[in-house]
Amino acid sequence: MIELPNQYDTSRLQSTNNFSVTSTSESVVLLEGHTTEFKPLKYVMLAGGLGGSTADFLMHSIDTVKTRLQGQKLAKPPKYQNMLHAYITIVKQEGIAHGLYGGIAPAMLGSIPATTIYFGTYEFVKRKMIGLKIGIPDTVVHLTAGSIGDIMASIVYVPSEVLKTRLQLQGRYNNPHVVSGYNYKNTWHAAQMIYKLEGFGAFYHGFKATLLRDVPFSALQFAFYERFKLWAMLYKNSNNLSLEWEITTGAFAGGLAGALTTPLDVMKTLLQTQKRPTTKAAKQPSPAPSNASKLTHHYYSGIWEGLLWNYKNQGIGGLFRGIGPRVAWTSMQSGLMFVIYEQVLELLENVEKKNIKIHQDNNKTFETIRDIK
């Protein structure tokens, strides 16, 4: 059984039947007198890092499929027609290790520190805001804490996103099945070539688009999770939820947040993987390109220009490319992340209690021996 996570403030809930909630900077009093104290920040960071990175690793293949669907060249028929077709095609042509799990190294190098920083910052800011005791609405607390946490973590995860996304689009080295414009031997080679040919700033391509996607996603994810968990607690008339309910509430929260932010995810992928036209090519006069050529070679100058161009030329479907695998990824990743996070926190707390008990027993033994002497 898992208690309502300490990172969610429920102080503004009204009493419903036997549901009484209060909150302070030290603890959250839940149903029927149960109290969840804030865990040590180091435990929150460790649990968040393990939960987030483990979920990212397990869901990486879905993220690869989503990236291929969003980043593929526009053609009729497209190389990847849907999520299932993309999965089958990638495994058949490229295999699992270098196909579905291409880019896993930079993904993990970014995910572990980024999720650690995010959870730690989120929890720290949230506790400080609650501790002010000036009646700040829960939504404002979650939005502010989530935004600051995401901005802090972005310093680490945006460069890893650039490397990961390019390696996902490329697949294996000298890949004859995909024309991505990239051909990196490994993560280190990719980093060297990007720095040499495009400069350090290339590691932060799509930085604004990434923040524009992730800040609202994180805020919506935590807000939805808070609300869905409350509904589940009211339905069960208990502040303790089973593992199944934890997974369900986390999955629905992540899936809904992922669906709503798909257009921003599409633009993040396109901005991070496009190549700037060469000056020479830009100066050469050429006849008016066909509509198909325009669709294939358009260069996006920014987030809003890209959103408008995609909507104008491809309709609403162009903005929601890859929504299937994105929702699948965000829902499963979110459910796994929250469950692992809670389980690790509980494990760390139990270990701490056990160590305290051992220490107390040892002290009693020493006192007994001293008294005998």
C-alpha cells in the first residue's frame, strides 16, 4: 500500500465525509489522522533519479518510434505508416540494440542527473512555498515548482536530448535503411562532430522549444496526478492506494499531459534535427519548387513559425504527428516513474528506521552493561 506522495500539497481540500486534510511545511495530515512527513531531500533526489531514469530506459524504444514518426521525411506513402508499422520495420531492418535502442547512452547520461535535479528542485521550491503559509493555491505551487525544476534540469537534459534524438533518427552507423543526414559512430563521436561542425550552441538547438514543451508538460502531469489521485482516494475512501491505483493515476496523468503537448514535442524534434541550409545553396537561383519539395526541405526559423507552417501545409495532423507513441510513452513512463519513486522512498525510510532501531538497541545494551559494572 502506498500513501499519497509527500510532494503533493493537499492543504486546500475541503472536508468530505471523513476526509480531513491539513498541511504544513513539516507534514501532510491525511485521511483518518494518518500523517505523511516530508522525507529528507536527499532521499527525494535519489528516489526521483532512480524512478525517472529507470522509466526512461524501459520506455526508450517507444520514444525512438515516436522520434522516427515525427522526424521522417514527408513522402507518400511514408516510410513509417503508424506506430506498429514503425516498430516492425525498425526491428526487421536495424535490430533492437542499434535500432529501437539507438541513442540510449546519451539518454541515460542526461536522464539520471536531470531527474535527480528536477525532483530535488521541485520538492525544495514546493516546501518553501508551502512554508510561507500565505494561502498560495496548490496549482500555483505545483506550476511554479515544476517550472523552476524543469528549467534547472534543462541545463543537463537539453544537450543529451540533441544527441539522443539525432542517434535515434540515424539508427546504427552506416545505416543503409535510413536517410537522416547523420552518421555518427557513437555518442562521443557525435558530440565531437557536432561541436566541430556546428559549434557548442548546437547542443542547445531547440532549447526554447524543449522548455516550451516540458514546462507545461510537467505542470500538467503533476496537476493531473494530484487530481486523479484525489479522486481515487475519495472513491476508495482511503488515503492508502494499491499499486494498481498508483500506476493507473500516474499513467492517465502522463498520457493526458503528453497528448496536449504533442505539437510542442513535434517542433522540438524538428528544430533539434534540422540542418541549416548552406550559404552557397541559398544564393543559387532555382525555379519555384513543387509543393512536395517545399514540404520536404522547409527550414524552420522558430517555434511559432514552425507550428503555423505545419498547420497550414499539413493540417492538424501535422501538429500531432507521433501522438500515439508519445501518449504511450508518457503514460507508461509516468506510471512507472511515480511507482518506482514511491517504492524507493519507502525502502529508504524503512532502512533508516531499521538503522535507528539498531542504534537504539546498541545504546540500551551499552547502558545495561555499564549499569552492571
